[in-house]
Amino acid sequence: MAEETGNQRYYRAPCPGCGAPVEFRSAQSTHAVCPYCQSTVVRQGDTLARTGKMAELFDDFSPLQLFAAGRIQDKPFTLIGRLQYTYPGGRWTEWIAALDGDRTGVLSEDNGAYVFALPFDLQRAAPPPVDLRVGATTAFAGQSYTVASNEQVALTSAQGELPHLPELGKPFAMVELRNDKGLVLSIDYGTAKPSAYLGRSVQLDDLQLTGLRDESAKDEKGRSFNCPNCGSPVTVNLADSKSITCGSCNSIIDLSQGIGGELKHAEQNEPVRPLIALGSMGQLQGAQWQVVGFQHRMGQEPGDDEQFGWDEYLLYNKKRGFSFLVDAEDGWSMVKPTTGAPVMAENGTTATYLNKRYQQQYAYNAETTYVAGEFYWQVERGQKTFNRDFASGGALLSMERSANELTWSSGSKIDSGAVATAFKLDAKKDLFSRGDALPVSAASGMGCGTIILVIVVIIFVLIMMSNCSGSSSGYRSSGGSYGGYSSGGGHK
């Protein structure tokens, strides 16, 4: 039957499985999951029909929960349903948001990043998913998009009321496209007629949310198991970690299939000691971050026999998700995966993102040589990508292409002293100093004559080196990628 509370009209009917009341707050909702017996029901007029039973929810320790309320573009919304999906790279959650009675939106949550999207009219039939190749460009409703991911996904669980309900466990295609304006277009092939949603990245603080999950509800003890290589205890602290390293033997352990069965692992015999210890807390860009992962990577420009190395620290904040703190020869930077897809010139020399034009600095092959900590993607020693680094003043942009994914990261340079102070390592500030600080610090203690003498000596040395060598290789000032490797998947 229909009832009204204030201005909100909703439907309530007894569950055909247990008789408990099941409510529908949105006129767009056709399905629901009984909160008492987990029966899946479909609305038929003012009565409900039972269609099956829903699997248990995976506890992802999300700060969101049913009936949390907020505002988007100054319009109120309430979270009324949840869909949990899995794909080969991991899992993500879609929260159904009821807006002004007749409309519903989707707040997607993936590895601490959020996209708020509304139903979108493609203005043409959705192409078959096989025609949407990762990296290809196409247009919908006059806007150009790049295909960021094309995955086979499956519904693993659901909660609350839902505008549609894919068959539990049955794989279907989900394609995500992005553009240089920061827009995210998702095409869901889980229904007879594919549905599309268009949105952009949001921060939880900007949504003015109330009714969030109680912090005390999160289990801070983590999950523990014994290392399959050495038997030492290993604790997983992040709900969605796909890889972790053993603190005793440094083996990389694959968590993609859970920790209940046989765990695959790979040994690492040459440990690298991070300058910033795993677990450290630091205040950067107005937020408190924890260092949860570390990887050392090597790069080599095509046609050059010289290699260079750099370090990447994976940082986590509950509301902002993951970012990367990059330690390279030419300085420190802080970046995170972009929501949109920058547009790159055909020759790769420039890229445009959010109306800013970036110039390519370097193009090179990269390889992960050592990892430690937890990661939201399946990290492996020997993972390889092709990278392009771009810059526009202090703003940075990086592209990484692997066999199955194209990812972009954006961010900015950060002062080495600020990094040391952020992690309370001022006593080791000299160890944080990098090439970007050398011109300033060196010049401050030199007179003009000394500087001229140094320049003359450098020119002389370069001439001698060129005469002694039949071939030369270009010097690459950057110690590595501006971006972090983000193969954990896009924000679905």
C-alpha cells in the first residue's frame, strides 16, 4: 500500500518470504532485498513477488550506509540501495540515490574514490561491448570519450531497493568511458536494453552527508593469516587489498581470491628500504594520509641502454581514497588517478585535461622491481608499462599503458622539506633533498665568478666526453613517472 510521510510518498508491502514490511521510497525502484530474510522481491502493483534469495554482503568498511542523506548540486538525495559487483581486478559498490521523488542516481565507490552519476540518454543504440576497445575514442550526444575499461562483471550481493537487479553471479559487460572534461560515462549491459549513466568525481565532504556509518562499526584489527612461504603472521588492514607483502620474508602474496584458500606468492630476495616507513602517518594537502604500500620501479627510454629508478609510496585516506607520493631524482610529487581521460595528440607531444595543455617531458618503459605493503591492485614484481610524463608548470600528468588497461594520473610537485615535515622526519631532511632543489641551494652560496667557473668546467667535461664516445645517450633528469600505477581498475 502507498503511504505518505511529509512530502515523501512511499510503498510498503509484506515480504512474501517472511511477512516483514518491505519499503519502496522511490517510484523508480522495481526490486528490493528484504532486510530480515534477504529475499529478493519484485514489485507488482501494491504486492510483492519473491524471486530468490540474496547472497551475504561483503563488508567493505565503507563510510556509507543505507539512508545516509546528502546534497548534490544543491539538491537533496538519500541512499536507498546498494549493489556490489566483482570483476577480474577486484570489486566495487554502486549506491542507489533517490532524488526528488521520481529520479534516481548512482554514487559509485571504488577503492575510496567516488563518482556521482545520473541516467543518461546516449541518443543512439549502445554499441556492442566488443566494439568498444580500451583506448579507442567514440562520441555520444556530441561529446567525445575514450574507452577506459571494458570488463566482464557480476553481481555478488545487493541491499535495499533497486531500479534494476541483474541476475546474481551471471557475468555481463560493463564499459566505462571518460573524457578530458572529467566526465565519466558508464554503459551497463546487465539488462535487455543497456542503461547508461553520466557523472563526475566527487568528494564525500562536498556531498554534505549525514547518517554515515559509525566509525566504531569498523573492525580495526584487520584479517590475519600465515605467510605461505615462511609461516609468519601477516595482517591485512584494508578491506579491498589484492596484494600484500610478508614483513618477514618479503614475499608478495596474491589476495585476489581471498585468504581462505591456497595463497599464491612470489619471493623477493633483494629488499629495498623505504625512506618513509610503512604505516607512517603524514599531513599533506590538508588531509591525514597513511603509507600503506611502497614500490621501487625502473625505467628505460626506447633506444637507450641507461636505466633510472624511482620510488612510489601508496597513501590512503578514508574519505579521499588512494594517492601516490613519488620520489624521483628531479623531486617529489603527489598524484592520483584521474577520473577523466586526457586527450593526447597523435604524436604524443602534448595532452589536454580539464582545459589545461601539458607538454610531454619523457616517454619510457617502466618495470616494478620491488614492492612492500598492501595494494588495491594485483601487484607483481616485473609488472611492465609504457609511460608518458607531461608537465604544465608545476602541474603534472602521467599516462601508463599495460596490456589490458590505460590509466592517467595527475598531480603536482611538492617541496622535499614539506614531505619530511609531513611525516615528522625533519631530522632526516637532507635525505629527502632532490635535484629540483640543487640550483637554488647551490647558487645561494656562490658568487658570480664561481658560477661562471663551474659552467666552463662543465662545458669542458661534456666536450671531452663527446670526443671519447662514439655514441651518446640523452640524460633524463626525471627519476621516474609522475603517476602511480593504478591497475586496480576504473571508478565504475
